[in-house]
Amino acid sequence: MIAHLHGTVTRHRPGEVTVDVNGVGYRALVPLDVWEQLEEGVVAKLWISTFVREDRFDLFGFLSQHSRTLFNELLGVPGIGPRTALEICSVPRSLISLAIREQDSTQLTSIKGIGKKTAEKLLLELKSLAEKLPALFEETGSHSAHPSLDLDAVAALETLGYDAPTIAHALKSLPLDLATTEDRVAAALRSL
């Protein structure tokens, strides 16, 4: 099993990179926030989760061991495959923690691939996981809450059909001087 890769990064379509390690290129699928952080041609270290089935062999890359652990734990949840687990890992930890605290599975339905029943099961699993491994849900690096991450703005954009990673990225990139929810939603829509 591959534990990590350290090499020069080439970015491809969103969510996919190649890490060149001594002339060998390893394609890895990464959460969108990781893809945005990685710069073309820089040397980076990705913590790898290897997913093997009879018809596929995929590498999933993360910037921290906590994110990789969360991904691996999510794979153990019934109904959650590697692509959906990767989508969940793209969501800021603050939004996941809020869903757990408020026992609100509807926030999880905005994640691509998560329906109502799966969200309810996932919420129970996430709550159990948060009790067992609380460090997985602490804010770090790319998952830090942005001061303008307005839950009303998140709800408005979800209503318009945007998924959680897209919403989080749009709201995190907004200027800090936007005072109202309406201003943040309007600015986010212009950036999408």
C-alpha cells in the first residue's frame, strides 16, 4: 500500500493531480480544496489512501493525515463510496461539525451523492466518529472557517442547487467587507 507521495505536482481537471516521484507519475484524486491549494510544478507531499476493487485501482490524496483518516472512516459507512467520501472531505469541517451539533441531516444532503436517507445514516456515523476521534473535525488549514461563512448564505445557495464544496469555495473567496447575507449571496453568485 502507498502511504504517501512526495514529488512535483501537475494539476489536471479539478480534483485530479499527478505527483511525479523520481520520474514516475502517480495520478491521485483529491478534494477540491486540496486541488486549489496545490500549485502547478511545486513539490508537495500527499497522504495517500489506496482504493482497490476488481475493476479499479485508485489513489486518493490529502494534505493531512487527519483528512486521510476521515476519508478511510467514511468508506466504512454503508452507502458511501470513494467519490462521495471525497466530496465529504471537501466540505469545511465547521459545516460538518455544525450538522453534528444540531443533528441536522439536511445540511448533508447538499453534498453531491447524498440523499435524505443516506444523510440520516451518515449523521449518526459522523456523530459516533466525532466522539471517537474528535481531532478529525478540528479546523485546520484549508478547512478553517472564513469569517464570512454565513450559514444563511449557505442555505440560500443550497436552495439554488449548489453543492457544499462549491458553496464553501465561493464564500471563502469573498471579500471580508461584505456586511449582509444578501451581499454575500449576490457576490457568491457572481463568482460561480
